[in-house]
Amino acid sequence: MQFNETTASQRQESLLSTHSVLRNTYLLLSLTLLFSSGAAAVATMAQAGFGSAIVAFILSFVFLFVTTALRNSVWGILSVFAFTGCMGYSLGPMLNQFIHGYSNGGQLILTALGGTGVTFFIASAYILTTKKDLSHWGKFLTIGIVVCLVAILANIFLKMPAMQLAISTILTLISTMLILYDTSRIINNGERNYIMATMSLYIDIQMLFQNLLMLLGAFSGRE
């Protein structure tokens, strides 16, 4: 058993050392997650309203297209930081809602962060060890996301807590599958641009965190 664990660890280290796209992706992803966390902290401390969060979210879409256009230049790196910063800032009102609306809001946020980190580590380790090609998941995941978006729009008017719980559960599963899928694309050369790979994994991670937090909030008592 010890031999198998050591062998798996050596395989992961070997893959990271030889696969430049994967190595650069993890480095840039770490930096952008730190930057995004800082932006979220600023928005939370500044008591940013939903209006400013919506503006930041819209700007993130602008930077999404800008980053795609500049993905082969050094400006693409700056653009991806702008994108993740806006995405992080847009989380401010949601985090404040949990901090002030729940008796254990801070604990819920930390639990969601920890759950996101553990899920990302396990999913990544699985793909790095097995090197499975999950390219056939693409259409299924796209359909799942589209269905969830339609359900989210519908629930804006229906305001059904049970439906929101179901959507968050499905999106938690989908975001985990997306981490598996996107990591598989990187190591199997389906994605050769580390800037685009970073952006994809960042979106997966933020989606997972938000929906884990929603699920935790649904089963926790408010003040």
C-alpha cells in the first residue's frame, strides 16, 4: 500500500515537472485565486452592495472576452487577473449576507472554502494519477449548465427554496465534474494555452465554492 501511494505521488510530481502547460496553469491559478480572494475581502469590508457586484460581474464578462483575445500575449496574463478580480469582488454581497445573516456565517464560509479545496485536490489528483481522457463529457456538461441557467432564471420568478436547493446540488456536482474535465483536457493536450486553462479552472472553483456555500446555508439556521 505504501509503495502504491509513493508511486502515485511520484507520477504526479513527474507530470508536473514535464508538463509545462499544467505547471504554468497551477502557478497562475494560485496567484489569481489569491488576488480574487483579496478582491472579495475588499468588497466584503467595504460593504459593497448588489449594484456594484452586478457591475463587477458584467465587467468580468468583458474581461473574459478580452482575455480570450489576448490569450497568446503577456497582456492576457494581466487580463486574467482583471477577470478574476472582478469575479472575486462580485462575491462581496453574498459573503456579507452570510456573515450578517447567519449566526455561524463565518464558519460556513470557511467550511465552503475548505470543501472546495479538498474537492479540487482530490479531483485533480485523480486525473493526474489516472490520466483519463474525459473529452466525451463536454456535451453532457454543456447541456447540464444550460438547463441549470434556465432553472435559475425561472426560479427568480418562482422563488421556490426547494428548487434553489436542487439547482445548487446539481451545480456542485457539475462544477466538480468540470474540474475533472478541464484537468483532463490539460494533461491530454486538449487545452494547450495555460491562460485559458487557468480561467476555466478558476470558473469551476468559484462555481463550486458558491454552490457549496448555498447548500451549507440551506441546512444552517439564520440568526
